[in-house]
Amino acid sequence: MTDSIDRLHQAVLAARQLDPAVSRTARLLQAGRSKVAKKFGEEAFEVVIDALNGSREALVRESADLLYHLVVLWAAAGVSPRDVWKETDRRESLFGIAEKLHKEHKARRKLATSSLRRARKSPRRA
């Protein structure tokens, strides 16, 4: 699977050089990150609908579309599959293969980030 995603990522990066009039990927990338993100969200919604409707074939097709748009979003944001695999490996070493970041870990990280932002904004006293 990772090989397929890596190949797709390379193809998406190569498509940046193509004519947007003939390449859907080039056109999407040229539209900018917000357009790519919006399209990814639309595809995610379609996956949810097909999952709820119980159509296995439609779910498979829409999931492939979703993966494509995720890779395009990564390319638009300067993220590589290697970055994602590295984070996945890090999480696996901490929590196990089937887990994601726990909500309390996310809450601690969010609190630390907001505290850091406040500290940067407040004037320092001499």
C-alpha cells in the first residue's frame, strides 16, 4: 500500500509541470491549497455517505478518490508520504498499531501550544 501511495505522490508532484488544460491534477494544484482541501472534504463526505448506504463497491471507488485527493492535498501543503509514515511509526511505538493519539494527549498538546502562543504575544518584563 505504501508503495502505491508513494508512486501516486510522485505522479502528483510530476503533474505540477503539466498543462492544467489537460491535467486534472495540475488544474487542482494550480487552484491552491484551499480548493484542494475543499475537494478532499467533499470526497470524505462521499465516503461517509457510501459507508452509511452500505454499497461496498461505491465505498471502494470513493475511498480511492479520497486517497487521491489526500495525496494531492499533501503535495499542495508540502507534505510527503514519508512524513506521514514517520508519524505513524512514532505513534505505533507509543500507543500500538491500532491506536491514534489519545484525546488527553491532544488536549495537553493544545494547552501547551496555546500557552506558548500567549507567552510569545505578551510583552516581556525586565
